[in-house]
Amino acid sequence: MFDVNSPQALAALAANLAPPAAPGHFDELRGRFTPPPPPSNAVSTSASATGASAGAPLRDAAAPAIAPPTIDDAAAGSSRLAEAAPLSPAWTQFFEELGTDGFDSLSERARSLAHQIRDNGVTYNVYADQNGPQRPWSLDLFPLILSPETWATIEAGVLQRVKLLDRILADVYGPQTLLSKGLLPSALVQGHPSYLRGMHGVRPPGDTWLHIAAFDLGRGPHGNWRVLSQRTQAPSGLGYLLENRIAVSRQFPQAFESLHVQRLASTYIALMDALQRMCPTEAQPHIALLTPGPYNETYFEHAYLARYLGITLVEGSDLTVRDSHLFLKTLEGLRPVHGLIKRLDDQFLDPLELRPDSTLGVPGLLQAIRAGNVLVANMPGSGFLESPALLGFLPGIAQALTGESLQLPSLPTWWCGEHAAMEAVLPQLSESVIKSTYPDSNGQFQVVLGSQMDRRTREEWAGRIALAGEAHTVQGYLPLSQMPTWAGGDARSGQIAPRAVVLRVFAISDGPGSWRMLPGGMARIAGPDTKIASMQRGGSSADTWVQTHDVIDRTTLLATHASMHALTRNRAPVTSRAAENLFWFGRYTERAENTVRLARLALNLLPGEDQASPALLDWLYQLARHNGLVPRDAQTLPRSRRVFERTLIAELGNPDGGSVSFSLRCIRDAASAVRERLSVDHWNQIERTNADFAEAAAELVGGIGNGPNATYAALGALERATQALAALTGAQTDRMTRDDGWRLLSIGRHIERLAFLTDALMVGIANGAVHELPGFEAILALFDSTITFHARYQQRRDVAPLVDLLVLDRDNPRSLAWVTHTLRGRIARLAGSAPGELAELSHRLPDPAEWSLARLCAPEESPDHPTLMALIDSLETATYQVSDEIGARYFTLTAESLRSVGA
């Protein structure tokens, strides 16, 4: 009997299940060209299925997948399997390694892959996404597999190109021979918005302009690779590429090993070693990664890459220039920065010399670069190399500078700023791609496919090109190769579908004037309904497996060349921005816990028998207003209990009103700015807490009119939020390194707790709620001390035991004394404080050692307890003063900011 799960049968089954690439495209799965159907008066079955007919222009997008036969159909007999079109050797071996579960396992592996991407928090921000900026990274189950011979061709061509581009930059910002000889039109250089005149005459460290260059490649119908575009300002993909490799190789470990796939780590090590050697310093260089911030579309990659490389992730506000040197603002003061890997477009780098409205850059950065005091990868000013028009001039420039022809050709390219080129290409618009010569305000190049335009639209475009030829570039149309993808479904309905693919590869500097290829890449897959492989247009990504005949380099970043002495003193600095976000991360976590506890208390008390106590109701009303649970203009509680309850429930889900949803959103915003410091589990807990409460709050809005049902639902949502916040607090307490960043997080929590508890106790004493049983018990519940009080003081209900437990007890983590004592100690251990001594800032808070029950609750005291109220009032005032001083001293660096940027 024929075994469909034998290795040989699995490969034949894959060939049978997988539709071929669309006619006129290269089939990556089978390693061959899929020819168009022969000319015929009748449309063939294949042509009608793929939407192609004789004489129709070839298309570069994947045709709709032909519904494949089911596995049962494919396994009907060995003869049918034997007749299937054969796969390439690499893909044959890949499917032979699926194991005993064979194709039944693919859908389960796809689900496991999706769960891994979600659990790792891998996201890609899309600014136009109406559902929010974050969305999961899209990764296909199958990798793109490249043979050693194919990779050798790509490697040789790309390395030749990156050397050529580096020489072009040296010439353009140096002697400008290419411009004077007319080999490079000045409009594409000096007329380009990314050309930086301030960089002219600059000599970069190591005489190297490009340290990371990305090239987008497409394979034509007959298997030849062409360069589609190049990225030199701030190429993206190095971080996502790593995540893709880890995720996909885990799904196919046997295939990954048996196919002899080249590893990636040694290239990243080579990059860091090269940057360190070229940094302009004799000391141990400090390198940072400059990011626009958490709202950038690829921020996950920035944080991931910084963590992987072991460098500091910084924003422009973290840096300052003093005396033409670059410094990082840390809690310990200014720390020199010798190298930057920038993920920021050049125009935003320096508001003093470039875009004055930029809040992302560093004033004076270009000045520090010109002085030779900082290495930047890549050096500013390379943006004009990304213009598609430049591709048409590279063959001539290569001959002039190197005497060589390009080994890896570009697409045929016509820059319409040349009249002859424009006249030659206008009749070909229906078979071409129109691109903008210069990027738009978002750094993107407009792309329009001529094949998707009707005659009138093409004529309109021809008119635009004729009026502004220099702003338009026309390229030849390349039907992209198609790779296999796994199209969802369950084990019985999943499909292998061909999709158009573009491969992004990276050339990495490994020394002055020297580069190597990263042996892999990030494949971008077009969606089923688009001809453009773009992540922002709904595309997906795939890992790229480069095979080798040589011994696999199994170097990992776990290996280190640093000495033990270097390791003992190599502590990551805490930037002022990260410290501020951690501080507010702690404050909003505590604030969320407080508002949830207060809301639960209010909703439990309002329907009960205690609602007749005016002092209790007034206490609840004032605290609810102070903590944003209800608007400031909400009706007073005693007059309209039902309206107050409904208002409180309605405000729970208001993300802008200051209630629970607001605090949860603020937790997420603060945490996203320091995501590189948080574990995956920690971040996922924050995301889940926000999503779960938002969903519950949305349901509450529709149930407000249901009376008790809405209250019960609200209490259920608040209880789940309590549990989620407890997990979040546990992650902060037990799983974060006790550095100054964590101390500021803890300080933020204790400042928020002290402010909340002092306010609650002060209001309860002032309005007399503490002297009534309902109010007395409510205050104990809010301080989370009910069980301890009753166990310790039995039936007593007077103020003295209340003060003993809630004000003076240093073993109660919610007493004013414990919080104050802990806060003083945390502040004393911050950077700049003398060891073993309380800092001057700590002394701003009253010393709990000086408090006594006899003085605070003396018999001669009036029922208003003036001594106790004075202490609580001074404690609350000192809390906010300390908060302000921490901000001025550690976050804004007020004293430092008075100094000049320097000449």
C-alpha cells in the first residue's frame, strides 16, 4: 500500500497540491519559468483559471490560487503523485523533512507561528490603521530558500554596488567629479531634498559612509535577479529579519538543519566590531541606536535590535551636544556617545541646520559629526542615493569609477528630467511603472503601475510627466517571481498558494572600506489582491534561508571578547527619558490600582444599607472626583445616588476621562517608551490588561440602563482588572533589575500611593466619616487593612487604633509611615546620593521615626484632630514637592540645560 507520509511521497504530494506560479513568472517552488499558454483561438483551462490569455501582458502579482485538490484526493494513488510537476531539490528536501504528521501539521505550525509572533509582541505600526497604530507582524509559514549558487550571484553583485555607492558619496561630498563631468545630473543630487550641503567636505571615521545598506531585489521570469531599489538613510529590516529567523526555524528544525542554512549572528558581531574600531575614541566606545520613538512604524525592531546588539536605545531628547561632542543624558549625568546607529531620516536629525520643526533630532548633531567626534551609521546625506532615477545612471558611473560593469543589473530606468528619455518612455507607460523621483514628506516614493490604468488615466499621467519631467522616473515592469505561501485553513483545508515576492538583502560594514553580506534577508510577499509587495499595503514577510556548501558558522552573540573587568563595569546607563517613563509607569500602575479599588468600594457600598450615611456618601463623592472616577461637575452623591452610580460606570471605559481606562492607557504609553527594558511576558500582560478592560467597558456602555446588571458587570470587570494589575505589579516587583530606573519606578508608585492615601484619610477625618461605623469600615477597606485591623484590635472602632495601623505601623505596606520610610530609602539610593546616607531630597519628607500615637491622638485633642491633620497635610504637600524636584533634577536636567550647545 502506498504511504503518503513517507518522505518521498510528501515532496510529490507538495508538488501536486501547490499550483504553479502564474504564467510568465518564475516559480520559486519548482525553480523554473512558468510559460504562458500557447496562442490559441480558444482559451485554455489553465488560462481561464489564472485569468491570463494569449497575448495578455505578463503580470507581477500572484494570480488567484487554483483550488488545490484535497489531501485525500492527492493520496488516491501513487501514479497520480508520480505525475506531479517536480519541485526544486531544496524544496523537495524541505517537504521530506516534515515528519510523520506530514501536511496535517502545517496548519498547526501556522497557528503556533502566529501565537509566537503575538506572544513575543512583534508589531508593525501602520499610521493609517483606523483600529490603532499597533498590529501584529505578518509572517508566512514557509521560508524563501536560495541555493548557494543563487546567493553567490546576489552577493557578488550587491557587494560591488555598496562599494560603488560609498564611492559616490565620497565624491559628491568631496571633489564632485561625477557632477562636473555630467555623469550624475545635479538635479538628482543638489536638487534632492536629502542632499545635505552641510556635509560637504566631511571625512567620516574610517572613510566609510555606508555601514548598513539594503537592496530590494526581484527575480525575473527566467530566474535572473535585478535591483528594484536601494535604501541607505535608515534601512529597516535587520530586527524583523532576526525575529523571522527564530520563529520560522523553530517550526521546521529538521529542515533548517538538513538544508545547511547559513547563520546570521556572526555578521551582526562583525558590524559591532567594525563600529567600535572606527569610533573616534581611544576609550571603550559607547554606541547607541537612535529611534524616532514608539510611534514609528518599526519601533519594535528598534527595541529588538538594540537589545540584541547590547546597545542603548535612545531618542533625540536623550542626547545633547556640548563643545561639539555628543552626550547621553543619564541619571548619573552626561555620558559621552561615540557612535550612533540611526533609524531616523536625515532631515529630522538636527533642528538647528535641517528641519527646524523636528522634535526627533539632536540640536548640534551635524556640528559634532563635522568635528569628527561621533560616528553615525549611516552618515547623513545618503538619502539622494535612494532616488529610483539614480539606478539609470549607475552603469555609466560604475564604468567611470571602477572600470567594471554592474554584475547585478537594475530595472531599465528612465529619468524624465532628460528630454530624450522622457520622449522615449512616454509611449511605453502601459508596460511600465511610474515612480516619483523625490520622496514625499513621509519619505515614501509614489508608485503607479501602468498596466492598472485605463487610456485616459495614462494620458493624464503623460501630461503630468511632460510638465514636470524631473519629478518623475519610469522603470521597466518586472513580473516578480512567486514563492509558495501557506494560506491558513485547518489541517484539511489549508492551501499552498503562490505569491509575488521581493527580497531585501543587507550589506554590512565589517571594517574601513569593507563590507560583507548578511547571509539571509527579509522577503516581502504581496497580498493576494495586490501587485506590490509592501507591508503597508497588507503584504506579509517571510524568512530567507541561504544554503551553503561550506561549514556552517555557528557563532552566537553569547560568545564575548570582553574581559571580566570590562563586564563588571559595563552597566547599561539609564537615560533621563527612560527614567521619566519608568517613573510614570510606576505612578500610573499605582493610580490604576487605586482607582479600581475605589470604584469597587463605591459600587459595593452604594446599593447597601450604608447609603443613608451622609458622611460616607460625601467621602465617596469627593474621592471619586479627586481621582477622576466621575467628572468634576458630577451631581453630588447624596442627592442623586442612581445618577452618580451610572456616571461612575460610564466613566470606567472613558480613555480620556481620568478613570480606569485612562490610567491603563497611560500605563501602556509609558511602558511602550521603555519596551526594551521589559520582558515579553511583562509587555503582554500590559497589552492584555488594556484589551480585556476595553472590551468589558464597551459592553458596559450598552448595559447601563439595565440597573443591577450593569453594576454586577462593572464589578466583574473591576475584579478582573484587580487580578491583572496584581500580576503587573508582581512583574515590576520581582522581575526587574534593581537599577536606578527600577528605583524611580518604585518611587513613582510610592509617591502615588502616599498622595492617594493621605487624601483619603484627610477627607475622612475632615467630614467626619471616620467617626461613623460605615465610614470607618470603608476607610479600612480602601487601605486594604480590614482583616489586619479586626484581628489586632477586635471590636474597637475609635480613631487611635485606626491611626496606629494606617499611619504609624511600619509593617503595613499601606500605612503612611511604611510608604514614607520606603520612599525616603528609595530616594537615598538614586544616582548622586552618598552611600549609606539619606539624600537631601529624602529629608523633604517627614521622618516617621518622629511620629507618635500619643501626640497624634492625645486625649486633649479636639474631634477634628488638628495635629494629625497637620501631619497628613504636610506629608501630602511634601509628596508633591518631592515629585516636582525629582522631575527637575533627573528628567529635565534643569541645571544642565542652561549650558550652551557649544561652538
